[in-house]
Amino acid sequence: MFFCFPVKIKISVFFQEIFILIFRVSWEIHILIFLIFRQIRNPRFSFRKMPKSHEISSIHILMWVGQDGRSICPPLEFSALSERGMRERNDDAFCAEKIGPYHLFAIAEGLPTPPYGDLASRTAIDALRAVVRETKGSAQEILIAGIRQAEADVRVLAQLPKHTGLATTLVACLVDTKMNCTVLEISDRNCMIITKSSTDNARTIAKARHLPGSPAAAHPVPRPPALTDMISHVLGEPYRMKDADFPVFVLGNEFLLISSGGLTDVLDKEAIAGIVRKNEGSINAACETLVQKAMKAGSERTISVVLVHGNRDA
């Protein structure tokens, strides 16, 4: 019996470890089953990030400071808001943030058919954001690179059978530390400049102005487009980019408004400008009012707006 005692002890410890292991595994299985059933009964607990029906970014007030401690650029204010409106989901994605030396403002409006427009818009914005973060060069070169990357990423997704026809529209703007704005917008409807007395699209503003120290036009003479500039999934239709699609101007004491079709389909530019001017003291309130007015006007598309204000002292 004396020699058997240690053996019994070892056997009992072995069974205890087996029991503890079985208990841990069964507990983890119970947790997994619970999460699965919760996901089935309540889809809002999603394992993937779902587009929010109502997204708003807070106002950002930024000032660049020189080596002497003085500001070299007045505050840049911006606010962004996206609302799914009458649709079951929000097919839009937006970006309003500072990345390196630039502020990137962009809205992508995913086409609702097939039912993955939100995937297309998010993919395009993510690609554009990554390129701005990683690419050096002029604002136009960065935007072109961003569009090409977005096109490539969306095209890969569109090759899947369930994503056939996947596409999104895109309007974007890069603002540097000198308030030089470079815009990509091909429709002349979804990017406008609102002053105290006028409302114009970015292309018209660029033609009427020129950058400081440059007697030339705001953008160079268009070159023949290259085949590599052919875009079909990210600008909404087959399209070749050209220099004239990238108007450049200086943002002064005025508003830059980027929007999706859910706003401009139901409100004309004068109505939009009136709302912005009425709420010029709070661009956050201006965004909310624009979305509310578009919804009351019966907009059937997702409504997204990015409102930017430049130098109030200009």
C-alpha cells in the first residue's frame, strides 16, 4: 500500500486537470453559443462595422503655428453629417480630417444596386485616405493616385458574383496649410463655394481666381487623357480624368460645401446657400438644417454634407 499511494495521488491530479480542461472548453462553447444567438436575435450586435444611420463629426477648429509661435494660417472649421433618410441603410461614406499637411474632405455615394453601395463607398474613402497619408506630391497628384487606388480596390470587389455592378460616386478636396483647395468634382453639382453674396461651383471659382504669385489660370491646359485614367467604378460611370477636373483656388472668408446627390436633388443652390448663410455662426447647425430640409423635401437618397469654413478675417 505504501508504494501505491503516490500512484493514486498522480492519477487523481491527472483527472482533476482533465476535468478543469473540459470545464473551460465547455464554458467557452457556451459563451460562443450565447453570442451567436444574440447576433441572430439582435442584428445590431454585429461582428462587422455597420454603417450608422446617422453620423456626425464634431466641429474642428485648427490653427497652424509658425516657429515664432504666431499663427501662419487662420482657423479652419469644418463639420460633416450623413443621414440615411428614407433608405434602409446608409450607402454613403465621408472623410473630414487632417492627414499630414493636408485636410481631406470627401464624400462617396455608393450606388444602391446591387445592395452593397455602403461597401463601395467605404472602400473608396478608405483607399483615398490611405493614399493621402502615404503619398508625397502635389495635391492633384495625390488625388489622382487616390482615385486610381479606390478604383482598383472597388474593381476587385466588383468581380465577386454577389458584388456585380458595385460602384460609387466620389467628390473630394485637399486643403493645404495656405488654404489652397484642390477639388476633384466632375458633375459641378456637389461642390460649391458660398460667399456672403454669391454661390458658384468649384470650377467656376477656379476660373475666376488664380493662386498668389501665379498669373496663369487656376488649372493648367488639359492634356490628352491617358488610358490609365479611365475610371468606371469610383466616379459613377466610365470617365477619363483630365486636368480641368481638378480646379484649384484659395479658400477665404467663405464656405466650401461638399454634398451627395441626396441634398442637391431636392434643394437648389440658392436654397442651400441661404441655409448656410443663416447659420454661418454655427456650421454644425448649418449641416443639421441642410439635412433636415432635404428630408422634408422628400429626398429619396442618402443625404451627406461636409461644410468647411476658411479665414473669417479675410
